[in-house]
Amino acid sequence: MDNHTIRIERQMGPSELHFSPIFNVAVPFIDRHITEGRGAKLAIRSEAGDVTYAQLAANVNRAANALRKLDVAPGQRMLMVVKDCAEFFYLFWGAIKAGVVPVPLNTLLRASDYAYMIEDSACAVFVYSQEFAGESEAALAAAKFRPDHVLKCADFGQGLATESDKFEAQPATATTECFWNYSSGSTGRPKGTVHCHRDIPVTAQCYAVDVLGAKESDIFFSAAKLFFAYGMGNGMTFPLWVGGTSVLLEPRPTPESTFATIAKFKPTLYFGVPTLYAAQLASLETSKPDLASIRYCVSAGEALPGDIYRRWKETTGLHILDGIGSTEALHIFISNRPDDIKPGTSGRIVPGYEARIVGEDGHVLPPGESGKLHIRGASTATYYWNQPEKTQSTMLADGWLNTGDTYILNEDGHFQYCGRSDDMMKVGGIWCSPFEIEARLVEHPKVLEAAIVGRGDDDGLIKPEAWIVLKDQRDASETMEGELREHCKKGLAPYKYPRWFHFVEELPKTATGKIQRFKLRQH
Ligand code: 3UK
């Protein structure tokens, strides 16, 4: 087998991928398109302009050369606080081609989050888009670790012009560390989730090709950003696997901006999160955008309420395929199918993955009983950086991954989501820890205690709800509520502020002083 190649075997069952002994994933995802004659085809489209596969391959090589010149050694990390733009592709794939490990970060985070990630990863390079300069520069100033190189994305992009467009891929293997994503937990700091080269083609083949039927003629538009493992698949690795086209939307996705992007660039596959579908549905009451190009819509990040599925189908005529994925699995491992949709469920296991539902005692449960969802497949992360205990409790023996979700397997093979095994919430598809919001609230001089629980809004989508004990009860007022809301918006990622406030005399607690969240949820 030639270096850097993948052989796909598909007889009866799921696709099986076989990797050449020397394997760097940048070659089949970037360079292959040139040898296959796709150089003039558009790889990326956006308001900023179009990029062909030939331009993409040349710029990836230039980025790899630039990193090599900076003396960044293979295996070192490059943190990226970068918006959805062509430079994201150049940086990410240039790093991989040079053996450097790119780590895309959520661009909505705050300086303290980034400072932690700089220290935890001990990154050699930190690169940011101008839009995120405030939080990025504050983080660099506060962090106890200093990256060797701090780059501004736009400057880096301009500097590429002088670099050579030839680069020989750093030799690696299918199981060499390739990139990380940070995944948040309910307690403790985010975890650097380490993925290897193999994980990218596995998700692209097993989910994008085998479930969605993705092909070269497809145009992919992901409203979910590239920094999420979800958006990274939808908007970058899937189109690059099939030789399709990716459409990027730089600013925040709103009903207006996403509909305008769809009308202009005519995607065939559209990827969103439930909160955005709900907002788009509301806006469809007064507008009639052109969605005729779309074959399928996909939803992930949190459970899609059956009602949103049905209203979307009635209004647009389009199906939304709900699927559950995770940063640890890299992409979707249980999904509804174009020909097999059960609204209100996550669908069936994606061929190539296995699932089991496990009881408290660790035994596998029969269909119909709720328990912890474990999954197994060839794309799951190898380990968490610097966190051996969390690695041990998540990455289990024999390749099983503990998802942290509670599920029921129905008799007919559909998986029904029942909630998290921990206190974590998904808000707009992004992780939100109640403890983090509580910690921010008690930083306010007038707050004595705070408890956060998740509550469903009118669309059945979870949002944080705050229960507050003030130091002086007489301060309770609407003004106080507004003050606390602003306090949260300022200190936390913007989607994390509580949508409802209750001022109470005390919080329900156990004898040992633990807040009884279930009592607050019942309210
Ligand atoms: C929850 C869902 C019910 C669930 C992701 C697609 O969301 C992704 O990754 P994260 O690491 O979060 C994983 C957790 O989110 N979840 C995601 N999708 C669903 N719950 N129904 C769903 N459809 O708790 C899961 O454990 O942020 C999604 C592809 C790649 C991803 N990284």
C-alpha cells in the first residue's frame, strides 16, 4: 500500500477502513484532490470569497512551512481561537501536515477559560482572530505559561504569500496524536480530548457517507462552528473526504444570516442545533426563504424535541435527522436515517459503532430499561490530556466509552435520550456547567448562595434557571435580577446566563449540605 492511503472495505456490514503503515491524514484530505484532478473545484465558499482545492492545498503547504520555520516541533500544540474562515483550514491542516497538534477552542469563552487551556496544554503556538483579541490577549497576560509564538490569524494569512507551496507530510501513523478538542465537565476544568489521525476518516465514512450519503456533488453548510467537533465534521472534514464544497458563515448564526447563506450558496446538506431550528421556525412565520437546494437537515448537540421536527417538516417539507455525537467520539454515533426517522429519539446505532446500556451494577441491561450509554467505535479519543482519573472513568476497558448520558433502547432498536448522568446542561448545543454559573453568581457582593438547574423553555429546550439566596432579602427586585443577569453575561460565555431568577429564603439541602437540585427541578 502506498504511504498516506486508506482502503475501504465494505462487503455486507459496516465500512472498514485500512490504513497504510505511514499515514498522515492531511494527504488524503487535502493533497488527494489534486492527484484526483479536483484542483479547480471550489473547496470553500463564503462572503470573503471562494477557495479552490488547488489554492487550499498550496496554502496548507505554506502554513506547514511557516510553522516549521517557527521551529514548532511535531507533537507540540497550537491553540486556535479562530472564526470560521479559510485560514482556519490552512492553520488546522498545515499544522497536521507538519505534525503539529491543532487545538480549536470555543470562540465564545472568556479570558480565564483560555488562560487555563494555555497552561494545561503548554502550547507552543497561540493563534487568534482579531474578533477575539480582547479575551485572547487578557488570557495571554494572565496565564502562568507563555507560548513561544502568538500569532494573529489575519497576519499569519497574509504572511503565507512568501512561503513555498510545497511540503512533504510529516510521517505519522493512523494512531499518532493528531488534534485535540476541549470538552467541559460538570466539575473541574475542561479536558483536552486527544484524537488520532484515524478518527477523522472514520467519522467521515461511517456517518457522512454511510448515513447521510454524502458525495462529491454535495455542498455542506454548518451553522455550528468549526471549533465544535460537530461543526468541524460538517463544515470541514466531511466535504474534504468526498471532494465536496464547504460554505462558511463568519458571523454568529441567526435565522436571517443562515437563511441568506442558504439562498446564496445553495447547500445540499444543512447542519444546525435545536435552538437554532426553533429560532428559524419562529422567523418562518413571517418570511419565506428559498430552501429548495437542501436534501437533508441535521441536528445534534442536544436532543431535538419531536415537536420541532414535526413543525419543521410541515413548514419546509424537509426532514431533520437528529443524531447524538460527542467530542470524545468525534462525531455522530447514533442517528436517525433518511429512510428511518423516529421523531423524539436519537435513532439507531451508526454502522461501525456499537452501543450498550449499563445498569448501576455494571451489567448490560435489556431493551426497555434505562441506564448509562456506553459506545465503542474506531473514532473514539485515546485519552484526556493530564487527567488520568477522568480518562479512566470515561475510556473504559476493551475500547468502550462512557458517554455520561442516560438512554433507553426501544424494542425496535431506536435509542431514547433520558438525560445526563451528571448535572451538565446543553444550552444551544454547547456545554454549560451549573457549578460554573453558581460560582459566578456568588462572586456578586449581594449573593449569599445560588443554585442552577436546567429548565425546558416553550420549545422544550433546556436553559439555566437560577435560585438565589440574597444576603439581604430586601434586595430582591427586578432591578436585582437585571443586575445579576448582566453580571453573568459579563463573566461567563454569553449563552450561559440564567433565563429565569427566583429569590428564595433558603435552598433545599441534604443533611450533608448538598443542594437537592431535583427538588428545584420539580418546582
Ligand atoms: C449531548 C445529545 C441528545 C449528549 C457533538 C455531534 O454535542 C456534541 O459533542 P459535545 O462533546 O457533547 C456531547 C453530549 O451532548 N448530545 C449531543 N447530541 C445529542 N443529547 N440528543 C442529541 N442528538 O449529552 C452528549 O453526550 O459538545 C454532536 C457531533 C459531534 C459532537 N461533538
